Amino acid sequence: MLLEPGSVPHFNIFYKKLESVVEPERINYIFVSHQEPDLCTGIPLLEKKLNKTFTILTHTRTTFLLPFYGIKSDYYAVDMNHEQLVSVISCKVALTNFFYKKMGWRIRCK
């Protein structure tokens, strides 16, 4: 899972750093906390570069504006799913657990 991949002006820097820590092709989920352009306008560039779409994990309110950035990926609205991410992401990553607790969301591991 990728957390907020950033903006268009910083995409090349972001992508080089991303490649240094993970094979980008293995990413299937992108978390977006809100629709600010500095957090998510890089998503269409990532879709194009990898020739794939993702599942965008976010709040319903965020899904209203993301399509205006040209994002083609599907959305998983956490608030419409009892504020839980079940079987969507691995619960093994401590950073993920910390981040979602900070956002006030609950993660239920199976």
C-alpha cells in the first residue's frame, strides 16, 4: 500500500525514491486522506507509468474530487464500510496501524 503519492511537480523525485524501496508494480492500494493536489495528483502519472489502476482507500467526500485529477482507479470508501479495512490491506505493517489509529479508523485483522 502506498500512502499519498504526491503531486505532479514532484513525481519524478517521488518515483525514484519509491523504486529504491519497493517494486512499484507490486503496489495495488493507495491511501489518500483527502483530495489536496499536493497529495494525490501524482496518481494518474503512476497509473500511466505502470499501466495499471489501483484501489484508492479514502473517505467518500474525497472521492467526489479525485476524478477531476484524471484518476482512473476504483475507490474503496472506508466510511461506507463501517470505517474498517477488512481483507483489503495487510495488518502486519506497524506504520499502517499507527496511521489509521491516528485518523480514527479501526483495522480488523483476520
